[in-house]
Amino acid sequence: TQVMTLEFNSYLERYLWPFFDGEKASTAHMLSIALLINEKVRDGSISAWDTIAKGGKEKFPAYFERVLNLWGSGELTLREKTHVLQFWINCFQSLEQDFVRDCCLRLTGLQSWFHLNDLHRNKLLANNKRLPAFWKKVQKKYAEPKTTGAKHERNFMSELLDEFLAKVEQFGGSQDPSTEELSYLERAVELVIDLIDQLPTRRFFRPLLVDKHFVVRFRGSKVAQLPEARLINQLLGILRYYENFEIDDTTGSPLSRREITDLHYERLQLLQRVCFQEFPDDESLRKIALANVSALDTREALQKNFGTLSLEALKTLCAKVCYLDVSKDATLVAMEKAAQAAQDAADKAEAEKEQVDPQTARPKKKRKKKVRTEEEQRFRDLLIEILISRLERPSLQQDDIEKMPLYPTEDLIWDPNLVPEEHYAGDYALALPKLNLQFLTIHDYLLRNFNLYRLESTYEIRGDLQDQLPRMKPVRDEDGGTRFSGRARMALPMQGLEVMNVRRPKVGETVPAEVRAEVRFCLTGVLPQIRGEWDQLREHDVIF
């Protein structure tokens, strides 16, 4: 409310931006500008960037760099960082503004590839004839960045992803994360989605995201398992969809079904070569090296093959196949040390127990297999899930769309993250596609519009239900059933539902060709004009 009052009094136009000094501005001054820009974008009544463009857009690069410095200074609280994330989301959603675009695209350029795994970077450079020449120029310029701006252009995105992954592990240590912590993680995932669903930022940022295995590690965290993290998991689903979007990141052209299959086979052949070269004496890995692809690329088969491997073998496969070197990732190193410490503590406790009561101690030859601790099992499960997500048979978008229901289910109708309430004020993220000036392909544009249209119709259906249900006055009877003591104009309780016929699926499909059902309802006691409306129902009319 206070921010709305400041916006109503033109605080940004009259004071904050005219008196902004890139060298002397205080932290409060910079955060106030970010908050006012966020408020203008949320309100949507006027362009949020007109004030900046008319009041001196030449000062925006200095302001943007100061915000980047402020993020890494350690001075901001978690709530302030959440507001800064919202500001960056608004910036990357406004790339049509030239002064915003110049600042944003510098952070997602080729120079961020300094933080890629060497094997991954060499493969990407070999696949594109133009990139090696640009990479040599980038190496000369950014090998030892001298200015603060150059350091941000090279390191900021990688450090930001590392911070997000570190925070999600940190917040997972508490059983009940606060609202501020969840809001921070939601905005973090939303920012990554906005970076990857636009071609100008996706081109060089996606390899970095793939290297970090961001989605798998987020979903495998303790926070993501909590019921309060439902919105985070929905956002991660959108991020996973765009991470695997069927498009060539360099050219921007859509990939055909054959090209997607070829890429999938290439990844599995790399796995088989690594298994054959690195583990020639391991019988289980030798089976992987000699297996055919169709027997290997399902989740169940991969889980069965990787579940018996040692931790060192999993780490080697992650480094060679998934381009994830555990020893170079601070968060994974901390997880490995915690797992090792827990295992050492468990072994020590077992040894002390045997020393205290040597008569009941088991002989060494009958000693049971070492039991894994919870920390070690979680670390193993994470590495296995990373391998599975990399090697699993891809699900094609066209097949997923065909499985999507046209009409909403109960879970969708009453989900405020997908279909917001009337009083939604933009204070939290929504798991919805965004319509802006940047789309990956025409298919992406059509699918976003289809999803929004589907959710809009869901909102109307929910409004009808909210209007009719109170009139029906539902109550629970003594037997636990639902009884309606009221009456509504176009709502009647069902007397029964019976499926009459289910036809076999057509060739190449998995759903029934036709399902016929009989719905029974009673019009006794209904007014004549309402009965006439019910009698006017015809084929293809939709009722719910």
C-alpha cells in the first residue's frame, strides 16, 4: 500500500530518477527505484519504462551495474533480494526497450561459457562453425576481466545459479521454511524461466543451465518435497518444458522428430562408450555398453542399471556423460562431505557398540553389508536422477499436447497458482505462460495462447460453480453422503452415471476412440421455463 501511494504521487518521476547518481546513490535509493518500477509493471496502466526513457536513459546502465554490485555485496536481506529478482524479471520481459536490452543481454553472452564444463564447451564449439572464431575473441577479452562490468558479464549468471542451488539446500535444513524463503525460490525459478523462453537470452544461457542440472537438483531438494512448495514444483515443470524445447538454440529453427531421436541416440551412445572405456572389467556396466537403445532408455531400465553402481562410478558417469564434475560444484561437494561424515559417524557408533558388548558382536565373516546413511542415499539418488533425466527417452511435445484434456479437472479449477482469485495483486508468481514480444517458435506462441485460453474458460466455469453451489445448500447427511437442500436455476444433482460403451483405440493411439455414458437427472419440481431450457440441450452442447 505504501509503494502504491508513492507511485500515485509520482515519486519515481519527480525525485528518485532525476536525482539518481550512479556513484553516490544509497542502497535505499536504488531499492526504491526497483520497487517503483515493479509497481508500475504490476499496475500495467502506463508503460513502466517511459519515466526512465524520458528522464535520462543514459543513467540506466550505471544503475543496473550498481544493482549487480549490490546483489553480491551481502548487504541485502532475503526480502530485498526477492524484490531485486522481480526487478530483473521485469527487465528481461522488456527487451524491446533498447537501454534495457543492452544491459540484460551482456549478462547472457558467450562469455558466460567460461563456466561450462570443458567437454561440454568443446562439443558445442565443434558443432557450430562460427562459434570458435567468436570464442577466441571472447577468450582474449574476458580471460582476465579488468572492469567490474566485465566481471559481471563473465561470472554473474553462473554465480546466480550457484546461489539459487545453495539457497535451496540451505532452506531444506529447516522443516518449516518461511514465506520469504519460498517467495525467494519462486521468483528465482521464474527468472530462470524468463531467461530460457526467449531466444536472445536462451542461446548461450541454456548450456549453462544444462551444466548445472538446475531442475533435477531443485526437485531433489528437501524443500521441493514439502506441500508448501506446490507452486515451486509447477514452475519447475514449466522450466523443464522450456529447457527441453524442440528447437536449435543457435539457429532458432524447430527440430524435427528425427533430429530429436538422433540427439537422444547420441547421448546414449556416449554413455555406452564411457562404460566400455572407463570400466572394462565391471560386468554391470559392460551390460550397459552392449545393450540396445530401446532396452536401456526407459526410466525403469536406467534405475535398475544405475542403482547397483558404486558412488565413484556414478560420479565418473556424471562427469563424462552429463558434464557435471562433482568436485567443482561447491553445493555437491558439501553434500558429499555431509554424506561421508554421516557414514563415518555411523561406522564409529557401530564399532563402539561392538566394543561395549563383545559377546553379542557378530563375527566378521558374517558381518552384514554396510548400510547407507540417509545423506549418502540422498546424494546417490540425486546423481542417479541426473543421469536418468539426461538419458531418458524424450517425450515429444505433440504427443503431450494430444494427451492434454480440453476441459478442466477439479484439481485445475481450484488451483490458485494456475487460475488466480479475483483479488490477486501480483504479490506472488503464477505458474502461467507469459505473452510478450519474444517467442521461440510459432508452435510456442500457439501453445501459450491455447493454455491461457483453456485457463480463461476454467476461470469462467469456476465462477459459475461458485455462483450455483451456495444456492444448492449442500449438507452432509448421517451416512456421510452429500445432500442438497436448496435449488439453483441451472444446477441439478445427478441421479446416476453409467458408462455404456468404450471403443478400442485407433491405430497408433492410446486413448479410446469413443466413450459413451448415460447421465440421469430429475426435472421434477422444476419451473416450466427452466425445464424448457434443459430440454433445449442438443448434441455437442457442453455441460459440467
